[in-house]
Amino acid sequence: MNVEDVVDYKKYSFAGCEREGEPLDLVCRLKGASDVEILPLSIHQTMEKFLTSRSHVSPVRDHRSRAIDFPDSYFSQDELLRSMKV
């Protein structure tokens, strides 16, 4: 996380998608989630709010993480990048 390695026994907060029919401890393909809180907004709305609060955001993907069952670029990711003013 940031410049430190993820520590297995620590708890971290992150945003993810709620996929209909999946158990609450599975968030965006990540198993073992606890204290899950479902908010009344989409991940895209959350990201847009986050990105507009920053003075500079680079629209370059740095490939720190990836979903192996998605192509390198997919609709929602590109839509968010196209809407950013850089």
C-alpha cells in the first residue's frame, strides 16, 4: 500500500463492486472481506469524486494490479479516463 508491502494480518479498506448473487465476503473477486459496507453510489461515482479532489492525476495505467479475466482495456475504465480533464 503506497510504498509499503501489504501485510497479511492487517486490515485494509478498499472500494469494490457489489456483484449480484455473490456473498458479502467476496468483493470484486477478492475473497475474505469483512465488515463490508454497501454504499448508495457506484464505484465510478466514487472514483470521479476522488479524482476531482486531486490537483493532478495522470491518465496513464501503471499496471500495479489487473484482472486476468478482463482485457487490458474495457469500457468502464476507458469511459472514466476519457471524462478526465488533464
